[in-house]
Amino acid sequence: MPAIELRPGFFMFAIVLAALDRSGSVLPILCAMAVHELAHIVMMLACGGQVRRLTLRFADLQIAASGLGYRQELLSALAGPLVNLICGAAFCMQRPSFAAYSLMLGLYNLLPVWPLDGGRMIRCALLARLPITQAEHISEIVSFASCGVLLLAGLVLTFIKKAGLWPLGTAVYLTVRLLMLARRADAER
């Protein structure tokens, strides 16, 4: 049985969701997140790994696992977004809000930015073929380039396509969040 650690940010996240939940979207968001993380855990176990600890934070769950090679870790990283995309397609008529949040979560996690699932998949693929320092360097370049593309897309949509401030605001938020996640993941390694 893995240890479960609840950080203060998890409770803050729950309070923020509950406070902002005027449309009844908390349950579909939490279900999409739970399905995503459960898919990771199931794939880790199916690949012969062990789940040692689950840490719940602000809009984030970290799974500490052992016993996985690079191929098994890549498959485990792919499982979460893949299940979200499948749920998004399968439930679009019966549960449209769950489907929408599943699609958003799956696509977001496929961004090739460390430590998101897309970044983990790239890093695992590189580590299987290259020395660790070279693989991590390439992974870091891909992560920063992806954040740069997000910001560029936000600038284009906001100022050239006149889509309002939300694309740039979203791009800045995602970039800052991704950089903070990467910094925290690197500090914990």
C-alpha cells in the first residue's frame, strides 16, 4: 500500500474549485484528473513497477514509483493522457463537461514539457538511447522551445488575431506553471 501525502496546496485547490464552482464543474474536473492518475498507476503496476507514494498538491498529484525501466516509464506516462483522450471521445454525448475536461487535461499533459507526461515520454525515449546529461539537455531545450511556442501563439492570437487577452494570459500562466513544475521536479531529484 503506497503512502499518501496531502500537501496544503491540495486543500487550497479544493477550496478554490469549490468557491468557483457556479456551474457544477468540480466533479467532472476531479473525475477527469482521477481517471488520468489511475491510468498512470494501473500501467505502472502492469509494467511490474511499484507505487511507493502519492503526493497530492495544488492541481497536481505526484506518483513516486520504482522498478520501471525507461520503456515502462514511457508507457506509464502515455497512459494518463491516452485514457483522457479516449474518455473525451467516448463521453462527448453522455457527459459533455467530463469529456471536455478530459480532452483538455489529456492535451495539456501531452505538451512536450518536463515534467508533464509529454516531457516525460521525450525524456524516457532520449534516456534509452543517449547518455543522461545529453538526454536531459535535449529534453530541457525541447521544454523551453515548447514554452516559447506557447507564448508566441498567445502573442499572435492576442495582438494580431485580436482574440482578446485570454490567449496571452493562458500562455503566460501555462509557461510559468510549467517552469515552476520543472524547477520543483529538478529540486526533488
